[in-house]
Amino acid sequence: MVSSFIFRQYLDSKGRVHRIWSLMRKWMIRLCNDPACELEIHGTVLQLPLSHSLPINLRDFPFYDQLLSRLSYFLHNQYGYVQAMDIGANIGDTLAAMHQNSDRRDFFLAVEPNSKFFHYFMLNWQDKKNVIALNALCSDAPTVEKVTMIEKNGSASISPTNTGTLMKSYTLDELLEQFPQLSQINLVKIDTDGYDFTIINGARRLLSNSLPALLFECDHFGKLNYAQTAIQTLTLLNDLGYRHALVYDNCGYLMGKFDLQDMRQFKNLLFYQISSPLAYFDILVMQERILDRFFDSECRMFLQTLRDSNLAESSAAILQS
């Protein structure tokens, strides 16, 4: 594909040559209606629109979108399988990260409301027997409503409207009942551009049953009472049985382990997020004993990748104190 060639050149070039390829990419997006291209994402060749920003972020930030790969590998070692819900599946890039340890007991339910991204998801994953995809919304209650999709740089936000597309909303508790293949679900990933807290509120039974690993985005999207809603969600997770959370910044770096029974820590994080250029947090909760093991492995991994090896000893001492 010409579009694939242009995107690769754009990603690999620098300086004046990069500016030329950047103009070529913009020109082709505009004149050719954002054509499809093929790139390797998480070790899998995927089709995606030329405008998608994921390959750029993966190039620029070494830990961006890498957590799910490490997490699914860890869970596969712990349980012998991965049964996962991927809510906000986009083109299937996160599934590419989770799908590397395929086992006969593995099963993946992907939900993507945007029709354009759902089309690409099906192109990439429709031949996989243990993957089921739904073009639908998720919420805290089952509804049918009209919505408008606002797409930008490979992501899409949803806005209720009187003139949009009619779509059905499911709760995660509903989906768990409809798909017996998820009877031993151990991973839920949510990335829905501002609706993560609402979706978690509709997953109380699913989460309390077995405390699966839950990875979700904590971002304000300019919403009123964002910080209060975030605290309410974290308090709910504590009430359901989770005790600690790992928090990552928007570039994928581990910020630390935080106590869900001490909301002062999270209030400080949220204040920093709101008052700084930081875009969002990714928050991970799991069963306590499993979270401790994963936290240890994450700390070792990040210590091994320190740019200044002189800091490794003092960093390790901080973690042990």
C-alpha cells in the first residue's frame, strides 16, 4: 500500500525529510479520505487508518501502551489462561498485546462503538475463533440512545444527541451473563474517552465475584465534578474488595502503589493531574496477593531500564523502605 509506505517513511525520517513526509501524510489523509495502511503493532501486522496516532506514540514513548502486554503475560503465568473484556477496543491494538500468549482456554470479548474503528477491528481479528466483537456502547445501565461520535487522531469520544446513531448500551455485568466463555474472567481493560467511571459502576457483580485485574483510564475530558467522580470510583473499588492500585502516567511509567483506603494520596494525584500538563493516569487494580507480585516484577523491570545506572541502588532502597 502507498499509504503504508508513506506512514513508515514518516515514522522513520527526521529533519527536513520528515517534514516532507509529514506533508505527504496530511495530503493523503485529506485527499484520499483517510485511507487504510498496514503496520506492525505489538508484533502483529494490523490495518489502521493513516491518521491514527498510535504508531507515533509507540515510536516516541518506549513504555506507551506496553503495560497490557506485560500484564497479560503475567496473568497467563499465574492462571494458565487469559479471559478478558476489552472495552474500547479501537482497531484491535490492545488485543494484539493481550493475544500473544494464546491458549485454548483464552477468550477475548471486544467492544467498540465507533463504526470506523470497529470495521478495522473486524479486518484484523475476524478470523480468530476465540475473539468476539460487539459494535456497541457500555454504560452503568442498559439503554438505547442516539449518540454522535467525535473522532480525532485514532480515538473517538461519544456525545448523546437527538440526531446521531441509535446504539444499544450494555453493562459489563450483562455481558458476563451473555458470554459463558468469560466464566473465569481475569482481565478487564477499559479505555472509553471519559466513560470509564460510568462503566465500572455497571460492573459491580463482575468485579466483586473474583476481583479480576482491572485496567482503566483516569482522565477528565473537561467533565464537571471529575475529581469527585474519580474518588467515588476508587472508593467503590475498595468497597468491592480491592485494596491497592498501581498508577501509571500517560507515557506508561509506573508512578507507584497507592492505598485505596487512603484517598488523600489520590486527591494529591488528581490535583497534580488537573493543575499540570499531564494528560491522564492509567490505574490497575487486582487481587492483593497477585498485585504484590506484579508490582515487584514491574519495579524490577523499570529499575533495569534506568538511563542512569547510578540511580538503581538508591531507587531500590526507596522501594524496600
